[in-house]
Amino acid sequence: MGKLTTITGPMFSGKTTELLQLFSREAIAKRKSILFKPAIDNRYSESKVVNHDGRAISANIVKSAEEIYQTVIDYLESEENRASPLINVFIDEVQFFESDILHVIKKLTDKEINVFTCGLNQTYLGDPFPFKDGKNHIGFLMAISDYVIHLDAVCNNCGEAATKTYRKGDLTETVVIGGTDIYQARCIKCFKQK
């Protein structure tokens, strides 16, 4: 069975940095990996996974979990890829997919492929981050993971450890794509002071 690793935490905690680091380590070890990014996340690049510091790696841009699965199947069924078996799948911003991402991840690990995901653990309200269709949330993904890497950030208000994502302004939608223009990392105390 493949293993599932989930990297989570608030905005600016280094989730994508950790994902890219693990991806790079697997490349150094010469273990074939495929990196995926949801099409909705076009903050820094249309074609790459990019962290807040500008580190970037080319990725497969997909609109659905099913596209991830089909890309993997196409790779596995290609004769030219027989010499380079697929070992890992990396998924950035996993919370932006529908809940069927959970089923796709299970199918991949059943094929003995390791899956690495990263995503926000909470909304700007402090609730578990729901998948796009609202049928499930990141907490379930964390619960079924073999490994969870929980990161914190630095509170933009006081400098303490931040576990919350604070949104500036009056937008109330759950998903609003943005960076420091819209979001801050906050400790619990500063988050509650809003």
C-alpha cells in the first residue's frame, strides 16, 4: 500500500515549501513523482506550484480529482514509462478539490503510490476547511493520513506562533484566492481580537 502524508496549517506556515522540498528529495533519490495543482490557484503562476518566497516547480494543472487519477493511469499504461515506475503523487492546495479527492487518493494508495498533499486546515472563521462541494473537509483527510505534518506560522500581529488564518476586509465566501494582500497568519489571541 502507498502511504498518505498530509501537510497542513494556516496561511504562510510553509505548507507548499514543505511539499516542494519533499518533491525535490524524491527527485534526488530518482523516484518518479508527479506534481498536481488545482487550476483555481493561479496566484503566482498558471503552470507551476509556487510558494510565497517564489520557489517554483512545474506542475500538472487540473480542474478535478478525476483528472489527477486519469493522468496517473495514462502514465502507468504508457509503454515508454515502464522503465520509470511512478512512486509518488504530490497534490498542492488539496482543499480546492471536490470531496471525491478522498476516493482518488485511496485508489492511488491502493496502487502502491505514495500520496503527499498540502492544504489549509481551517477557514478564515476557524472551521475545518471544506472541500469544494462541502460534502467533507480537510479534517477527514488528516484523520485517514498515515502521516500529518502540522505547521504553524508567525503571527503578523504579535510575533507569536500562529495557527489561524485571518482574512482582511468584508468578504464572506469560504474560498477567496489571495496572498498577503488579503490574508494574515494570526495566533489564537490576535485571531479572536479581529
